[in-house]
Amino acid sequence: MHVMIVTPTLDVGAADAGAAELTRILCSASHSVTVVSRAGRLVADITNAGGRFVPLNVESLNPALILRNAGTLRRLARETRCDAIHALGRAGGWSAYLAARSSGVPFLTSWYKGYREQNIFKHQYNGVMARGDRVIVSSEQLAHLVHDRYGTAWSKLAVVPCAVDLARFDPDCVSAPRVEAIRKAWGVASDTKVILVTGRILRRKGHHVVVRAMQRLRERGFSNFLCVFVGEDRGATHYTGELWDLVLATGTTDCIRMAAPVPDMPAAYAAAHVVVSAAVQPEGVQRGILEAQAMAKPVIISDLAAGADVVLTAPVAPEGRVAGLRVPAGDDAALAGVLVRFFAMPAELRDGMGARGRAWVVDHFSPRIVAEQVLAAYSDAIGAPARDRAAA
């Protein structure tokens, strides 16, 4: 089959990485892929995997451009004898939806996060992502969100998680010098407890909640710790400036680092004692949380950062299976309290949580398992008509 993937950008976002992952899976199964997007650093990943890249601005909110892009996608679908169009973003999703319906090919969508819906107009705009013949979501949490908001039939929903490169994110393969290089770059002493927060610097990730939690730790007399924010700031909002203002106002400049993106993320996880996500919006599956668990690191998450199918936490998981700790979203006091509790645990208990997280990811998020689920979702959505068209 030939699949057209429409994604806003090919840089660092979840949809960007998802487009590259889908391309690898489909091309490895001897299918053809055309990726339509604005150019970015992941274009090389697309072409190296065997996909074709077509540059097009499909992230614009301009209605006229969305309609024009729909025509472009329709022509491209006909030229390539496309069997399905798969949208990974909303603006491009509308163009892809119109192109798919006018071309008579199945339309698929992928959700990697829960979109904010401040009003009825935003609800309608986001709703294109629920119009797929198959709606692929990255977690059970998002499946329930889509079903509850849009009444999407359960039969149309497919839960397909993100895959983790288990060979790269393997704690046994990270050398001590690599870890020491990371800690030196952060200015971390050998006995300093490192709290790592990964992901782009965006309000929905809850970095401001973490800053206030660090302030509370200081007020409780907790010391000898450093919280490191590792993530890209794309400059689209004023949030980074607001964060700096908050750090200054809370007097936490000496215990918070806003580090540049780290090329050696396995070593960054290995240098940390715990990885935190304080997301204040439904995040589905954050690759950083999966990667941290693959590196046998305990995680502390908000109840919107990940569901029970991503991180095993009490009370859903029994004590002997817990791989992380959970706090209410937006509650900095609760986050500070859980961090105090975590560091008060004996080292063997913390290590046990990390080991269970590694086992969970190996069993449920390996590239082989995810590839099987992706191909099954396509098979269900496209079915016999697509195979007949491909054979014609």
C-alpha cells in the first residue's frame, strides 16, 4: 500500500517523531510512504527510512491555504495511487480530511496529546482529529478523552503507543565517562541529587509547577539537590521568560538549571536520580517518560502526564509492581511532598522501582510490538478495497 502522512513539522514534537516512526514501520514492511510537511531536522530520517518527502506548509491556520493544500494533497494522492491519508496535526488534518473524502481513500488520524478546548470554535477545529476512519491514540487516557469529547465509537479507536529504542536506552550500555560528562556540563557535584525534567519548554508541560515545588523543598530545609530542565524552547511563546521571572521571584536560581538540549539523552537519564513530568494537560504518552523508564529511572508524574498503561503507580498497581509515583496535576505542594518521600526511601526501593519500569517498557513499548499494532490498525482501516486498488 501507499500511505500519505501529513504532519505540521518535522522537528522535535511528538507528531514529528511519530511521522518518522510511522515511516520506518511502513517502509520496513515494504509499503510506500509520502510525508507532507514543512522541512525540518527529521527529513533525513524520513528519506533514510525509504520515504518520500514533499515540502508543504500544512501548519498554517489560514482557511484559504487549508483549502488550497487540500487540492494539492488530492492531486498528490491521485498521482501516487494513495491508499490512505494519515493526519498528525489539526490544520493539515483539515486539508488531509478534505483530500481523503474527495479522493475516496481512508482517512486516519493520530493523537499524541489532548488538545485544549477553550471554546466551541476550538472544539470544532480540534474535531477533525476525531473524524478518522481509524483514530489512533497513544494511550488509554487519550482514548477515553476522544470518546468522551466527540462520541467517537470505540470500534474506530486504536491504542498504539510510542516505541522506545531499547538498545539505545539501555542503562548497561551507558559508560561512566558519559555520565560524568553530563554532570560536569550541568555543574553537578557527585553527591547532588538530580531531578530531571525533559520535553519542550511549553506551559502544558508544567515547568512552573516544578519551580514552585522546588521552592517548597527549599522552605522545608531540603538541600543538596538540583532540578534540570532539558528541552528545546522554540520561541513561540513568552513562557520561558515567565519561567525565568518565576525562578527569580521564588529564589530558586541556585537549584534550577535550564540546560540546552542534550545530544546524549541516555547519559542524561543515567545522571539523574528521578525524572519528573508535571504536565497540566493530558499528554498521552511522553517519549521522555518511556525513555526514563527504559533507563531504569523512577518517575514522578502528574495524573495528566501519563495513564496507568504508561507508568505503573499505586493504587492501580500493587506495591510490588509500582514503577513510579503520581501527584495531582498543578499541585506543587503535592509534588514537593512526593519528592521528599522519594528521597527518604532506601536506595534499594528506588532502584526496584526503576527496574520494574524498565521491565514494563521492554514488555509493552518495544519497536516490534508497536510495529505490529501500527500495521494492524492500517489493515483494519484500509481493508480489502485498498489491496484491490494496489493490485489493479
